[in-house]
Amino acid sequence: MTGNTRVVVIGGGYAGVMAANRLTRREDVTVTLVNPRPDLVHRVRLHQLVGGSDDAVVAYRDVLAERVRLVVDSVTRIDAAGRAVALASGGTLDYDYLIYAVGSGSAAPSVPGAADFARPIATLEEARRLRAVLDATPPTAPVTVVGAGPTGIETAAELAEQGRRVTLVCGGLLGPYLHTRGRRTVARRLDGLGVRVVDGSGTKVTAVTRDAVRLADGRELPSEVTVWTVGFGVPDLAARSGLSTDAVGRLVTDETLTSVDDDRILAAGDSAAPSGLPLRMSCLNATPLGARAADTVLSRLAGEQPDRLHQGFYAQCISLGRSAGIYQFANRSDVAVWLHIGEGLGARIKELVCQGIPRHLAEEAHTPGSYRLHRLPGGVAKRRRVLLAQRAAEAPASTAPAATDRPA
């Protein structure tokens, strides 16, 4: 390709900002970032926004390269054939390459009453609305957090540390991702904060009312404020645009993060499903995926074969209030292992992680190409074995995309 190359990045979260910054390595690449908000949402701090200890936003001027053009708008449709995107404001943007990094949000609840009476927390606007509700609610009022993944645990701990009466409804296991040892550490901390943990069989929520949460085992828990942290969904932009998606709605790509439908469209972050086997939705994966998508574009522009996806390090970091946390290590299959760091040191590590995310983005903005965590060795062979095993199990009817690079 000769002349100036236009790249449009849809989504200004961790993956999108990393990709946009990295693309400025080439002077002949023009980068446009489209995002509905004028600031970066620091999603790993949304529970702190609810608790009142952080505003969970970072100014783009602090993390976005000067050469990246920011368009505060939403994309309503991708025209792959015409290589253009339609904007909610009525305009269009043409592109030579498109990086799809629209992220994730709250999954639409199917439980009766949840949509009316439960409050999600997956987006900035949702967290702000919940904060306002809590500010108007007496401190002694019962608060029920539904969902015992990282968001639910962090929100329950944050509110309990403020003296709120918090019940955490697990719908099964507390911290399903955690190792048994890590789970015990979390349970002890929540107990120390006064959080009532409702777990085990029969604890799935069957209905939410204005002042209660009903469980499958027949119990009814009083709840003046119900916080809903169950599941994440992704925007349906790719599906509405006629692109191949998985069952959740993530854009299906090959192992270079290139769409199986179009060599000029790539995906990164929570909205990507490489080879139909997406990585866990997390900041740990979003930033490296953004770097990998940008590297694929840069490799093609240089006439080189793009590298394949690999992720060589996994962990999960959960805050348990302001003074404690847990850092849970995992193996290369992203399965939690016995090793974890808890208590005050866990909190300090979590804070370093939270501070490190915008720092990585800012460093990439200042020195494009400096980020290298997505190149850690060890992830390619393991992922290839998993993909081959999955393909063998699905044979002979499999239509899954191959775990190979496509021609540049």
C-alpha cells in the first residue's frame, strides 16, 4: 500500500487506546479513535467510584498520542465493502484498516424484576447512577450485591468497609475463578468486613422486587439497593454490520486478530473472539490484545507476516476494600493455582496494577512500540494445543477458523 494509510479504531478503552497509540509508529499512518465519551473510563476502578474513593476516569490528553485524532461519537454501522463507518452524528469515516475494540458492558438480565429494580455497574454511567442512589440511601439500609465474580466481590467489600449492611449473593460459588485457597482468603476478609455471603446450591436469584431479592431455595432477602454484577455482554455492532460473531456477539478472528470475513478489519479486547476461543474479559488481556492488533496492521504495511496471538501470563487481582486485596496467580491455561498474595500486600499490588494501566498507555503514547507484555514467551504453543484439541473434538463438522496466520 502506498501513500497515507487511514486506520479507524472503534472504542477508546484499554485495548483501543493501546492500539491507536502503537499505530503512530509509522508517520504514514493516520489514526482516528472513535469513542462516545471524552475521557478514558478506568474500568478497574468503577467499584471505587461507587464507593466514593475515585472518579474512574482518565483524561485522554494524559494517555493518548498527540497524533491520534479523537472523535467523540458512536459508530452505528460498519460498511466493510465500502470501508467506512457510519456515525451517530450522521457523518462517516473512511478507513483502510479498522480495529474493532468496542469493549463490553452489562449483560441484559433475564431474571424477573432485575431490569427494573437492580442496578448494574459495568459502565461509567451505571456506576455514577448507583453512587447517586447510595448517597440518597441511609447507611443502615440493606444492600444486596448479586454476583460473586471480581466486580461483585470488590463492590461488596468497598461498601461494607464504609459500614453498609451488605449481602453478597453468589448464585453458586464465591469467586468461581479463584483457587480454593484464594477463595478462603476472600471469604475471611468479607466476613471481617461484615459481609453476609450467601453461596451454594439454591442461591440463584429468581426475582428482584423494589425491596427484596428472591432465591431459588425460597428465601427472600431484604434489599433497599440491589447491585447487579452478573455477566457481561458486548455491543451488537459487528453482528448488525453483517460480520461473523460468536454466540456472545464478539467478532470472530483468526490468531492474528484479523476478522474471518475481511482482511482489513481486526478486533481487540473484550469484543474479540480469536479462533472462536476468546480470552477472559479483563484488563489483563485487553491491553495486550490492543498491541497485538496494531502490530498485525503494522506488519502488513511492512509486507511482513503478522505474529500470532499468545498470552504467556495470567492472574487475577481483586481489591477487598482499601486496605486488603488478593492477587491470584494462574497457569498458562488461565486456571487459578494455589499461589496467591493477600491482605495488605494484595491491596498494594492491586493499586500498582490500577496505576500501571494508564502508565502503560501513556508510555506507548510517548514512545510507540515500547509496550512488550504481549510478546512474553510461552503462550503460542499452549494455545495451539488447546485449539487443535478443540478442533479434533468438533471434527468432522467443525467450521471453526484455523489457528494459522493468513497471508499478508
